Amino acid sequence: MEPRLQRRVQRYGWDLAAPGYEGLWGAQLAGVQAALLAGAALRPGERVLDLACGTGLVTLAAARAVAPSGHALGTDLSGEMVALAAQRAQQQGVSNIGFTRMDAEQLAVADDSVDVVLCSLGLMYVPEPQQVLSEARRVLRPGGRLMVSVWGERARCGWAGLFGIVDAEVSSEVCPLFFRLGHPGALARLCADAGLESVEERRLPCTLNYDDGGQACDAALTGGPVALAWSRFTEATRERVRGRYLASIAPWRVGSGYAVPAEFVVLAARAPPRLA
């Protein structure tokens, strides 16, 4: 997919997914988000940049960790996600925080101005993840920290059949090469190429639990990366896609619900220290 089109698909797809995202994915992703934040080891007074922040779940936790004198900025390509995140911060009374719509491949952030860059499950969607990591390296102060998480290997994510099922109904791939960063060492190599150091990568297995088929389909089809394609399907196409997706996760049916295996990769890295 041409990069400009890919960005457009992601932007408007996540705009559509935004209203239901937290209800469908908040609990499912809590474990990997906690691992990301634990690895970041945030301290009061630090400045944090959260890329692909979505509705601000990680950004809000980061802002609390660096309070009262620190600050967290959440950025996302989706304007609807950013608006919801800002609303949540206001409702929760978190004031040392900001949100703005921004392309992670072209950060409007000054060089050497950030202590920690976070990116939770966003790097798989950008056309040029190497550029995002290079931008993270640029904005980090010397010795600053980067924490990134992505989905793991395709074979270890039971829901991975979703993309092929949706792609069969549209003219181009919805999420090309989505699992490429989940291959062992792939994300670490990109970080090293971007000039980041002390790269450590670990795998985090998990289970996505759904009460029933309707909940499983809503999470996959309306609350995630295929939301734009889904919005354009006829009802007949939607029924066909639902049926094929439920068939693909049938091996993990438990009673009326589903317990679908998945895997994340969590990576820690640092910007090089300033030379004496």
C-alpha cells in the first residue's frame, strides 16, 4: 500500500474505532501496558512523549507517575482518539498532560527535549517504523529511554486470520506486514539502526478473553485497525466476515465465549549518552 494511503486508512479507521475502543480493548491490553510502564520506570519531574496514544490509557498513567513537576504529551494520528483522551484527562483532573494530533513519523517536538518516549501497540500501523524510531532518537535527551510494544508473531496470535478475511473483501491489504515487527529480533534491529542503545526485547504471552462471539467480533471488526473497511461493507458482507472470523477462532472456544492466545513484544532502549 502506498504510504500516504496507508496513513489515511489508519487515521480514519481509528477515528471510527475510537468510541468503542476502551470498552472493547481496555482490559485486554492492561497487561502489556503495565509491562511497558514498569519498564519505563518513570520518575517525578520527567517529560514523557507517548506516541500513538489512542484514548490516553498509557499517557494518563505516565502523567500520574511524573507528577507534580513532570509532564506527559500524548500524540496520535486520529483526531477522535486525541479528543477522547483530552476529555478523559479533564474528567479525571489530570492537569500535567496534553494531547495533540501528530504523525509519529514527523514529530513536531524539539531535539533532546524528552526523557522518555513510549509507544504502546502503534508501531505496526505506520508505513515507515524506522522513521518513527529515528524521530524518537532525535527527541530523546542523551541517555533518555524508549519503551515500545508491538504484537508478536503471527503464529502466536490466534486472531491473526482477521486480516486475510477482511482483505478478501477489499481491493488492497488493510494492514500490510502487520506482524513483521513481531519476528524475533526485528524490532531490536530497527532500534539499533536508528542509533538507539542497550536494546532489550522480551515476549509477553497473553489470552484475549471474550464473553461470546458478538464481543469477539466487535473487538476485531469495529474497535481495531479494520474499522474503516468494516464501515463500508454491506450487511451481507458483514455476515460473511463475521462467520469466517468466528470459524478462525473456533479452536479457542470455551463454552459460549473465547480464550484466544496472543503475544506481545516489549522492547526497552536508550539514546546514547552525551560524550564527555
